[in-house]
Amino acid sequence: MIDKWTAHCNSKSWKRAKQEIHSTFSSAPSWNKLFIEQSQDKHFYTSPQYPGLNFSLAHRAFKKLAKKADVLAEVEAAVLHLLKSINTKPVGVEGMRIYLLLNELLRVIQKRKGQQSTKLAEAVAAVLISLSAENLQVIGDWWSSLSPSTMVKYVKAWKQALSVILSTEPVPRNSGVKNLILVLQYMYNANSRIAESRRIPESDFCLVLDDNFLHNELLHWQSQHGVKNRPIVSAEPLILCSFPIVMDLQSKKTVFDMNTEYIRRRAMTYNFYNFVWLFLPTFLTLELRRESVLEDTFEQLASAHHSKYKWPLMVCFDQMFAEDDANVYMKDFFHKVFHEMMSAESGMFMYNDSETLAWFPSNVTQEHHRYFLFGVLCGLALYNQCIIHLPFPLALFKKLLDVKPSLEDMLEFSPCVGKSLKGILEEKDGVMGNEDMYFLIWWDGTIVDLDPENPEKPVTSQNKKEFVDAYVNHAFNTSAKSVFQEFKRGFFQVCERDLVKLFRPEELRGVMVGRDFHNWEKLKLNTVYEGEYHVGHPTIQMFWEVFDELTEEQKKTFLWFVTGFDRVPILGMDLIKMNVKVKQVQDLSYDQYYPETHTCFSTLELPLYSTKEIMQTKLTEALSNNRMYK
């Protein structure tokens, strides 16, 4: 029949073809009989888990229809007519096949015509979201059964329609747009339910959102949340806080930083008038001694009003402010305070067996208020876009975002305990390897009864999952409940909760902690030379020979002195670059001078050393004795 429609025909046969097209595509029962899987009568096995459709046949048929523009237009018109009166309470699961087929048709139309109109996509979305929760569950399960490649194509079709709408000015904030976003959310939910090996990447759901759109979204959010000096608007944000699944990490970070900048500027304006008339300070200023950074920080943050945490931060060491750029001392401050706080000497945390990861102690020896200030410091680092040394498992970031820690988090924090618990779960029912196992565990130097109402309760095949869940819950929740709540309270004194919750746990950790940098060739390629230095200059060639011979730790120390980063911002590979120029000396005796750095400009001042050996000695001594920092 399709071949007949797409064949060359006269006006009479075309009229008949149009009637047939409308008869076929404006009827839901006709749709649900189209393209069923005939081989081995598989369509008779249609169920909530299996749609009984031949998608290859449907795709080929729609591609044929798309070859002739007027035929495709008639099909689209028939479908739009159908969707105006379609029964959204179909009898039986067979009645829902149409929704998968419409997704396939939408994809083919977009590929053939480009995105000239979003009318069909909006109409299909409106009908989809009007279905009952039970029917949406069935469609979600059918989506989950699709191959990853097909799922990606369907997601792309909805994203394409949405992108067209969001690229218009002004962006319409109506139900049609929300419906399209909701369909993407349903597909995201369906994708989340399937095995990880078949799951499509979460990044496939993300849209390209420009800064102007994100700024407008933030304005709507600020207005809804009563932010001062913002115009009152009635419409809610389309995406922000409601549908973060369509925002990539860059978009989330951009919105967070936009809001931070607005709050900081508002504080600066307010503080300026206070300074002029009342001579009040305009910054959150920390005046610290280098030999007691942590104690001075705790003391001054504790005495500061909580509202000041959102003011512009200024750090002073030993009564000296950074001459070139306040960010120099700020980076140095966060580097020092977190390394000191996370050391065993601070007494604030417990550590795993390998002493590579920290967690909140169950036997607290420090004042609880210190954990509040620890949260404030973490919030200040995120607020001021500084990477910090925070060797905690992903469970910390999950709990900040109200995501429940799992056995996977125990495997990260304590692989030995995690593997043991996993082994218990994998024991065959009725066979427990250790008959003397009870609901008693050893945690943070203390024996803990996980079920105190039933002392010496044994672990059996029937309650092994209960035991594992109780173990994980005690480790990450119960044991540290009070101190974690203090930490969380401090963190959200600085950062907006709704905007932080845009991030997924691994994204939040990446933004705050960054990642290790080992691409030293990238550093070489990103290096810019000034003055008489150039890539072929003998001193520069000598420098890179010396650099290549440094240990990995020495290279990281060098990176810190030059750029202020010992880990890479997750979105800032381009920040890892260096400028090199000749160090100016008065007596021209270069060999007696150390290299120096200006962290604010990522600049290395390198003397014109006479030999490689002298350069190697001066560079390694400078790194070991902290003599590079200017």
C-alpha cells in the first residue's frame, strides 16, 4: 500500500491515496495492528514487558513514506487529527503500541524534514503525559526493552524538538514545553531502571543551553524564592531545579556561579554604603598566622555572623595581603586549611585501613561546632570556586544531596569490609559460611550491636540482606548522625540548597575536589613563552629535560606553585597552563637564584642557568623548601 501511495499518480488516484492515508493513520486501532511482529506469532505474547512490534519493519515503512513530501505531510496531518481525540485509557496493553510507533515516526519526520515545526512532537507529548501512571509504567518498561542505539535515537528526537523551542526568543513558558521535558524525564527514569551495561549515558539526555537562557532561568528561580532586588515573575523556571537531567555539568556550574556572583555583588553594593557611612567592613576577612591556620580560621569563622559567609572572601597571612591578586592567598588558604584539617593530627575524623579516605567519627573528641565550621569551609570553597583536598568517599556527597549510601560506598571506603558483605549476599540460600556470625560489628574502635532489641541475633540466609543494609546504614548514617548534621548545616549556610541539588553526587565531588592531573605533555603544549624565551631556547629545552626527570610528587608540587592547582578542575583543563619568562636579576649571576612563580598569572620566572645540573639543583631545592612562591 505504501508503494502505491508514493508512486507517481494522477489527481484521482492521489485523492484515493489521501483517503487511505487518513483512514490508516487517524485510527488508533489501525496503528496498533500495524507493524506487529508476525514471526513465530510473537505478537500474541504482547505484555507489559514486550510490545510485540517489528521496529525494523516500521522504520523501513516510515522511511518510504518520507521519500515523498506530500505523502509525509498527509500522514502527519492524519496523526495530528487522531491525537486530538485519542482515547488515553486504552483497553489492554496492545492499545499502547501506538506510542512507540509515534516515537519512530517522529524520528523519521525530523530526519527527513529537519525541525521545521514542533507541532507533532508537542501533540504526542501532550497525549503521553495524560496517560495513567500504570500505562506510563508499561511504556517505560517497553522503552527499557529497546536496544541502547534505538533508545538514543528516540531521546534525540525529543531533545531536537525541545532545542528548537528553547532557541526562540522569548522562550515560551507553556504546557507544551513542559510536556516535552516530562517525556524526557520519563525516558530518563526508564533508562535508570535497566542494567548498567544496557543503560545509555546520562549525558545523552542533556541539552545545549546557552548562558542567556540559563540567566533567565535563574531570574525566574530567584523571583520564586524571594531573592531581593529581583523582578517578580509569575512563571516558574522551565528546567532549573525541576528537571536537572537535561542540564550538563557545565550548565549546572554556570547557574551556580551566576547566582554566587549576583549574591556577592549585592553584598558589595550593600557593604559599600555601610563602609561609606558607618565604616563597616565590606569583606569576610580572615587574618591568619601561617603557623596556626586551622585554629585561627575556626576562631574567626565562629565569631563571624552567618550572613557574612556569602560576602567576598579576603585572606591575609601574617598581616600581609596578596599584592597581585587576592585569589593567590585564597587558593593558598584553602590548600593549607584543608590539608591541616584532614590530617590525623587534627583529630576530627576516622580513616579507612589504608588511611586514604576519611569519615565522620562515631566517638567524637572535638567540639560539634567544629564540624559545622568544616561544612562552612567546604561551602566557602565551592562558593569561591576553589578545588580542595577532601578525601571522602562518594557517600559524603550523596548524603549532602539526600541520596542514600549503599554497599558500593562501603566497597569504596573499606574494600575489605565491602567485599565481605558482598560475599554474604552472594551466599546461596540455606548455606551460610560462618554459623557464628551475629548482628555485631566492629566500627571505629567499638563493638556495635546492629539490633540491640535482639542481642546476639545470628545472621542467616533469610536476614543476610537486613544485616548488610544495617551495617552500611550504621557506618554512613547512624554512627555519625549528629556531626554530619552539623557539617550539612554549615555547608548550606553558604551554598543555596536548591542549586547544589542540581548536581549528581559524582558531579558535586568532581566540582569540589577536581581530579588528578598526570598529562604533563598537555602542560608542555599549553605553555606560553615570553620575552627571549621560546620553545627552542636552550634554557627551555634544558628545563623540560629537568622537569621530565622529576618524580610524580615533585611535578604535582611544581604544578601547585605555578597554577595554584594540585588537582585539575573537572571543567578546567584549559586552566592548566603556564607562562615562562626570564627572571630579571641585578648582578646577572643567574646561577645563585631560585626560580619563582606568580600563581595569579600562572607564571614561572626562570633564570638563565648555565648548566642543567645547576638548574636541577635549584628547582628541586625550591620545590622541597617552598622557595618558588613569590
